[in-house]
Amino acid sequence: MFNGKNVDGCNIVLVFHITDGGYVGKHIAGLTIVYVTRPEELKSKKNGLRKDGRPVGAVVYLSTGMTKQQENDLKGTLQENMMSSAMTDVLYRHAPIRFTKRTDGYEVEIPKIFHARTQGVKGANGKPMTADNLAVEEGSHWYIGRSSVHDYQDSEEKAWNWKLPKSNGSWTFFVWGPHIDPSDEYEANEK
């Protein structure tokens, strides 16, 4: 996961639970986003989730009940920090998302779609096992975990479903900041 090799075809779900709205604002604190990537081979097939008639590369589940401002700000933050501007093949769906911090990890559930329960792995000294100094955009310090439950079953996505107990379930804490276009910074310095 951390070596930068191609992970296409892997069952990857990214869960972002926002504890502080940061530069976006406190109105997004407490919200959870579930981001499911789809492999390239599914994009060429005629089944599965689609947007404007075309297969999608990722599905982003947003919590039901959020305001339009929360939704727009979350989408903008994801676009700015996770997706290239050319990534137009993302399908946004609304669903009830339950995020629970546990004493030894985390649990996330979207009823009848996604369920993951992650537990930290203990090292030889009984402390949480971590990986440090990683060249990963979200942060260099990760907690190593294992999922006792890792299921994905979207009724509209028959070709991309799984039940993978005992899979990777690592996590980190990080801060997204506003990205500044270098040309904007140059113009600001010129004034």
C-alpha cells in the first residue's frame, strides 16, 4: 500500500471523517465521506455505475441530510485535494453513513452498501504498530490496522462487490489546506 506501486484492481475504499472543518469551516465537522475506486477494466464494460451514460472511475458517498453548502464545500475540498481537475468520472451518491470511533480502531457503515471495522495491530511492546516517514500525500505517519469486516455491495454495481475480512485497514490523521495556484501567488506578489 505504501510503496507507490500500481494498485489498479485492488479493492480500495477511502473513508474521510472530518473532525474539524479547518479552512473550509466548522459546518463540515463531523461529516464522513466514503470514496470507492473502480478498476479500469470495469470502465470498459457496459454494466455497473454510470454517470451521463459513461462508466465511472469512483463513487463518492455523501451523508444524507447534509445541507447544500456542506455538500458543495465537501465536493470542492475533495476536488481540490484528492482529484485532478480532469477527473470528471466521479459519481456522487447520498446515503446514511455511520462512523464510529472504537477504542482499538474505527467502524464505518452505509446500510446495505458498505461495512468496515478496522482494528489497530499491536507491536511487540503492546503499543500500536505504525509506519513512519512515508511519502504519502495524506501524511507520513500511519497506524497499521486490519479489517475484521470489509464488505462492499452496491445493488447498482454487480461487477464490483466483495467481502474481505482480514484485509488492510490502516489510517492516519492529516490536514487538508487550501491549494494555491502558483500563477495566483505570482499575481498577488506583483500587486
